[in-house]
Amino acid sequence: MPQMNMQQMMKQARKMQEQLAAAQEKLKDIEVSASTGGGMVKVTATAEMQLKSIEISPDACDPEDVELLQDMVLAAVNEALSSAQEAAGAQMSAATGMGGMNIPGLF
């Protein structure tokens, strides 16, 4: 009987690995966006934590206040990456059925 349980566990582990791989593949297709400055800076990223685009309105380009533009870009990037991380976690949790488990380095 113990041999059967081990085979079942190995089968379940393989299934989970397949689900994890499929979920990780989907991460590149999940996009999130964030904007700051009333929409003057917009950042789009994937759940793989890759920036796809940064859009800056010409109205945000004040040569007298470059620091404000830098702050808006930084805030939008950080917000987009935070949303991307949340989306990745949700995708992986849904795929593995391990909702709420935050395993460092997994996602």
C-alpha cells in the first residue's frame, strides 16, 4: 500500500509542475497599467515583471521641473510592478490551488 501512495504523490507532483509551467507561460500575456500625474505618465507591464511601455504626455515635460517628471515616472513604474506582482501571484495561486501561500522565489 505505501508504494501506491508514493506513486500517487509523484503523479500529483507532476500534475502540479505542469500547472505551474502553464501558469508561468500565461504571465507574459497578463498586462497591468498604472498612471500618475492625472494620466500624464502611464506605465504598462506584464505579470512577468517586464515593462512594456512608458507613455509621457508632452504636458509633463516641464524643463523647469524635471524632478517632478522623474518622480511621476518612478511612482508609475513602482505601482505597475506592484500590480504585476499581485497579478502573477493570483495567476499562480489559481493554477496551483495554493491561494495565500507566498513562497519566496516561486512568483
